[in-house]
Amino acid sequence: MLIVQKYGGTSVADVERMKNVAKRAVATRKKGDSVVVVVSAMAGETDRLIALAAEITDNPDSREMDMIMSSGERVSSALTALAIRDFGEKSLSFTGRQVGIETDASHTKARIKKITAERLKKALKAGYIPVVAGFQGIGPKDEVTTLGRGGSDTSAVAIAAAIGADRCEIYTDVDGVYTTDPNVVPGARKLDKISYDEMLEMASLGAKVLQTRSVEFAKKYNVPVLVRSSFNNNPGTLVTKEDKNMEKVSVAGIAYDKNQAKITVVNVPDKPGIAAELFRGLAKANINVDMIVQNISSDGKRADISFTIPKTDSQKTMKVTRKIAKKLDAEKVDLLDNISKVSIIGVGMRSHSGVASKMFDTFAAHGINIMMISTSEIKVSCVVDAMYTELAVRVLHDAFELETEAK
Ligand code: ASP
Ligand code: MG
């Protein structure tokens, strides 16, 4: 078998742990499999590098940020390669560029376009365990790019797709994907299996175990992804194609996201083109809008438009929105940033009815007010006061009986 093993920051946090990683990769190789290792930077390193830049300027150039941030993975990949050699196997470390990870030009959030992987294939053929620096690629003008925070997951899955690996193993500091954050619900249950679509929702709705883009790649190229701990030999969670059994449970997991803010444009004229102009302006400013709700006033002439964005973007978004609101003749723009989004996810929702109403009933029974609602085929999200986040997650976990083994 051909296996890609990706090790996150905590798994390569110090040289002892790197030796552990090396041991695991070597053991896999000794079993007769070919293995490519992809590593993150040592835990905390990317944050440290970002903080250094912040000491110099509030507004660092994104090209230079990519040069800085990509260095973390360069260090951990070469150290890991040394550790593998020390165990007697052949190993070579590679930067993203050296294995042909071609991205678009958008610094600090580049998207992978293509992976040539020539040197990788050559190294594998010659019996090496290649160790690739995650999180980075090379843009169209030969500039170093990075793939967004948590991007090593995407490097690993994309490489697995490019070389036709049988599986991509993601090693982290938890045993797999849980029904919800075990820090919030100690009785959260580890899932043996989860579908790509559910994982995609979980990841984009706040579960931090995999970068969303990596799940998109896995789904698109049908790469089975095994999420497991590098600190034990527990079996982990397989992220894979949907099967019949997954539809049997209505809710597979609960996610929450506290990085949320709500902006309301108050009292805008209710006529064609208003929403278009507002969201065109926000898109131009590269602001990622999530939920949108429009309330129409009783006389039908004016409306309020509310939308949610990542809290970290709220200042920038307020600035842009105020400018547009003025043009649109709105009364004012309000910001509410002590909110969070709590979501239930499950492919079983397609065939079970009453899932959303059970969520609302549960919130009502606990006095949790719902500010916004959005749904898709396999998820229901509610915006609630941030103060209620943990309570909301706990009572939903109970209501949907996620602690008990799925039947
Ligand atoms: N080192 C990068 C980060 O901290 C990428 C990663 O760990 O996946 O975001
Ligand atoms: Mg990560």
C-alpha cells in the first residue's frame, strides 16, 4: 500500500516526539508499505513567527508573511527526515516547491492548483521515506505561498490524491472525530466513521480537527482519510464515502463556532438591487459572509439586513459596510459580536423529519434564544448568545442521544 501520513504540530512539538513520528513511519515502511510523511511546524511555531512579524508592523506584507511562515514546516520536515535516517531508513525532506505543489497567487490563503510530485515519486521508487513540508506551495510567479492556517492537512490529502495513495492518515493529539468537542461534553463519543459531507460541515462549522479544504480534496478525489492520535494506537475515525448505515442516525455531530459576529444594516430601502450592492461590496473586500437574514418592516418600504462574518473580520467589515450603507441610505449599522453559531450535522436528516424542530424545542426548554437560523440538506445552524454556547451544545448532545452508541 501507498500511505501518506500527516503529523500535526503537537506530534512534532519536540525532538522526542519527532523520533516517535519517525518510528511510526519506519514501522509502516518495514511492514512493506510505501510512505510519504507530511509535517506541520512544531506546535506554536507558526504563531510565534506571526507574532514576530507583528512586533515589526501592524500590517505585514503577505508575501513576506508567507516567506516567514513557511519556514516552520521547513525546519520540522528536515528534523523529521534526520530522525528517520537515524532509525536506518533512507529519507529526504522536501519543500512544497520541490515536490511541485502549485498554487494560485493569493498569499497566506493560496489554493492548490496542481501537484506534479515528480521528485516525490522518484524518491518513493528509490526506497526513500520522503518528508514533505506541509502548508506551503509555489505560486504562478515562483513565489512561496501558504495554504491558510491548518493547511498541512490539505497538503497531505492533496499529495495523497496526486500520487494515488491508498489512504491518508492524519495524526493529531486526539483519538479521532468526536460527536462534539469533548472539552465541552466529556461524554462525547468518538466516531468510527463519518462521511465526507458530514466532515465537511463539521470542519467548516467549527470543529478544528481537519482543515475544510482538505476534506473537499478528499471528497473530490475519493481519498479515504483516517484521523487518529500519534500518541497511541487507537483506531481513529475514518472519513469516507457515505454508506447506508450513516443515514440511520439523524444527527452525527454537533459543532460550534465562537468566532462569529453579526452585522445589521438598519432601515434600508426595500427595493431591487440593495442586497446586490451590499454583498458585492463585501465580496470585493474579500469578506466571507455566512448567514444572511432580511427582515421587512411592517409598511414594506424599509428592511433590515443582517449577516454573519468571522468575528476576527468585524472591524474591517464594519468599515466597509458603513461606507456602503451610507450610499444605500440606511439608517445605521449595528455590530453584535458576543454571539456563536451552534450546528447539528447528519446525513440522516435527509430521511428523518422533525430534526430541526427538536433542536428548537431543546433550546426553548432551556431558555436559549435563537437569533438566526440557517439550514442545508444535512445541517441546521442557530446563532445564539455566546454565553449559551456550551449549554446549547450539551443539551443538544443529550437530546439527540449522541452519547449512546448509534444503533
Ligand atoms: N503550521 C500551520 C498552522 O499552524 C499549518 C498547519 O499546522 O497545518 O496553521
Ligand atoms: Mg491542524
